[in-house]
Amino acid sequence: MRAQLPLRLARTAAFAAVCVTLAALAHVIGGGAAPAPRPALLGLAGVAALGLALGGRERSAGTITIVLVGAQLGLHELFAGAGSAYVSVHGHAQGGLAVNAGMLLTHLTATVITGLWVARGEAALWSLLRRLGRRLLLLTPVAALVPRAPGPIVHIRVVPLTPVFRHSVARRGPPLPA
């Protein structure tokens, strides 16, 4: 089952917003400065493009996690490259991702949180779409292929009761013992 563009855009927007927000929060908690609006928007656009490219069908939890680790590392570098003081303090100039344990731990925590959220959401969404698809497939052909046959015409004749029998009760059964 493949997702059409409106569904892909909605999923991509949710994924990108959560991914970039968690990366920015993890970056601040890990000891970095809050990212400027321009790098944050650039990161949002990059993650949205990645999500749109990969959002055409259901992905496994492992694939989601690998992509998220790459996205978190890319967002970390993008956010860290915004300030030269941050680069010199945290050692990015010497070896790229030479970060301290706190920053790495917070980004990996953001990756795990985002991965769990996205994997569970993906499983629920695709399960719902499969169920709806099956239901629509079962209902649509039956309604379209089977024409409704006209029902039989039944004429009912109402016989009014005569006034003598209206208040009488008939009880059939064995006679009462004497």
C-alpha cells in the first residue's frame, strides 16, 4: 500500500516538527545554545524533504531509527555550526562530531523518543489504512456489482373483527379435573 500526496504531506509535517523540536530541545539540554531561527528552519526543511522522500510507504522500526540517527546528527551539526564560540568550546573544529557525552546522550535520547513515537504512529496509521481499505474493498464491489432486485409485492387484506368476538377469550386445553 502506498500513500498519496496529501497523506504524505501530513505525515511529513508532523515528523519534521517533532524531530526538529526534539533536536533543538536536546541541543539546549545537552549544553548548547538554542538554535537561531534560520538554522532551525533550514533543519526543518531538510528533515521535511527527507520525510517526504521516505514517506511513500510503511517503514520498519529499524529503518526509521537509522534515518533518525542520521537526521539528529545532521541537525546537531547544523545547530552547532551557527555559533563560532560553540564550535571552539565543544571541539567541532578538530574532528566534526567530537562532542561531549552529555550532548551525544541528549541527541540519542531525542532519537529514541522520536523513533518510538514515529514507529508506533506508523504502525497505527498503516493498520488503520489497511482496515479501512479492506472494508472499502469489501463494501464497494458488492454494492456496485449486485443490483438490488425489486422486492415482492405483497397485498394484505385486513379483516375487521365482528363485535361479538372482540371481547371473548378462547382457551383450548384439556378439561379440568373434577
